[in-house]
Amino acid sequence: MQRIYTVGPAAIYPSVENHMRAFMAEQLGSVSHRSDAFRELYAATIHQVKTLLNIPAEYEIYMAGSASEIWERILLNTVDQFSHHLVYGDFSKRFYHYATALDKKPSMQEVPWGKSFSSEDVIIPDQTELIGICQNETSTGASIQLDLIYNLRKRYPDTLLAIDIVSAVPYVNLNYSMVDMAFFSAQKGFGLPTGLGIWIVSPRAIERASALRRKGKMMGAHHTIEQFHQNYKKGEVPSTPNMLAIYLLGKIASDMNEYGIERIRKETDCKAAILDKAIEDSALLKHFVKSSTDRSKTTIVAEVWDARVLSTLQRDYIVLSNGYGMYKDQHIRIGNFPAKSIDDMTHLAEALKSIG
Ligand SMILES: *Cc1c(COP(=O)(O)O)cnc(C)c1O
């Protein structure tokens, strides 16, 4: 068996296989999404995710196909013209590009890849309706301090904040009451199979969507916030959803609740420290994110001067991610998610040591 340490699609959480069997045994794949069985399943998933991430009761959680789909829904539903984006890698930049493609008038502030932002440097144009922030930049291994996000909330109380936490959950301890929307997909921190986007939406964002519709704004035909909201009140979703993924998300969130989110966070820190040391001790690797405060704990990116590192590891059945985009052959990326144990990380650190 290969040992998988990719950043996404990432290693599957160990209990997923058994939950999949239970899903089949209970014939849940054939359940109607207008039935009590579905409403129960959806409610259970929402309950477990809200408990795990400490999401305020009045926030709603919608299910989409992917996180990138949610970029588009956020822009269509809550921005008339002006979104502003903090860009420090490919994912944060793509959110900005979606806004351009949708004919909005977005603005952005950019720092070099491998770096992050500090509060003092962030300037938001006056007309901004929504600030898009990718909290953990999977392409570079840099991340944004939560204080920066809270600080923006205080400085710009009327501006919506939409936070991409795709490769940060469930580790990131975000105070959701300080943001209007947050979103992630299944295949990274939760260690689930691909194909589900999870969209956390505040009452204020729902109001903003209604106000935009009343103005006659085009919000797309597929799954508007208002459609989600109307269905959510009945415990339902607008159209036939990815039942298996919603089921598995609830089961894994429940397993994580049982294991303890604090324990998951502590272990993540501990595993990140093991990797940090392995990179620092290695003659072949160097941290791409130089500042340790900017460095992600969940997606660790190292520069490699010998592109054979990945293939050498592969011979030992260890699979990492290559670099993103232009860094394809110059970086390795390691996913430090709950599916990986401390033993797994120690094993990887030893393997890195053995190749230099
Ligand atoms: C993977 C990723 C996305 C895109 O998620 P999809 O589910 O593939 O659409 C967006 N943002 C970040 C930070 C990511 O890591």
C-alpha cells in the first residue's frame, strides 16, 4: 500500500471505508432528497460539522459540488460590482479571476508567492462590498493570521468577509461569527473522496443576496443563496445532492468530534514540527515560506534542488504532491491533515532524512 501525504485530493480518513459500507448496506444511495431519511441525514451532518467547527447556530450550511463552484456562487449572490482579493498564490488569484470573468469590477492586492500579509499593509478600496481571503494558500504553503481577518472586520464592519478555508479545516480555529461566509471542499482536511463543496453562510450574507435580487441583479439560475435558504428551512437542498459525500462528511465530523478537535489541533502542530525539523535538517530541502509565522501548519511546501526527491520517495511507496503551477518541479508539498498520524509523519521524516 502506498502512503499518501498529498495536499489534495489527500489521504482518505481511516474510517471512511467502513462508513461507505454502511451507506451501501442501508441503501442510502437510492433515497429521495425530499424524504425524511434525507432530511435526517442532512440534519445530522450539519449538526456534526457545526459542533466540530463551532459554527453559530443561526449560520446555514449549504452543499455544492466543489469549493471553486462556491467562489462563483459567492460572487454572483453577494457582490454587485466590487470585490477585493488578497492574492498570494494560485488559489487566492483564481477567486479574483472568477470575479473578472463574471464581469464584476474586482480589485486585488498581491504579495510575492511564499509570503503573506500583515494587517498594516492591507488597504481596502472604499466601495468594496466583499473581501475574499484564502486563509491557507495550498499552492505556496503560506497562510494568513486570523487576527488579520478579525482586524478587517473591525475596520470595515459593513463589508462582507468570505474566507476560503479549503486546506485549513478542521485545524483552523476560525471565529465564524466574525466572518460572513466560509467554505471548503471534502477532499483535503476531512480526508473524504472528492466532489463536495461546503458553504457556511451567515444571516447577513443571506440578506445581502436578497437585497441584490430585489435590485434585479442577475445571480445565475443554479442554486442561488435564496434557493438554498428556502430549502434549508425545510431541511432540504435545491436539487439532488451528492448523498454519499454528505453522509460521509457527517460521519467523519462525528468521528472527529469523538476524537476531540483540540487533540486534532495539537497533533497537527506536533506533526508540523516534525516536518519542519526534517526540512531544516535536510540538505536537499528548504522551506519555501521563509517566515515561520506565515507558514502553514496543514500544507507544508519545500523547495527541492534535486527534482528526483519525489521519485526516490515513490520507490518507498511514499506519495507527496509536486509543486503547484510554475513550481511543479521545484517544490514538494505535504498535506498535514488529520488522516495522517504522528507515526505517519515520523515515517516520512525518516524517509526524507535517508535521502539527504
Ligand atoms: C483545492 C482548493 C480550492 C479548490 O477546491 P475544489 O474543491 O477543487 O474546487 C480552492 N481553494 C484552495 C485554497 C484549495 O486548496
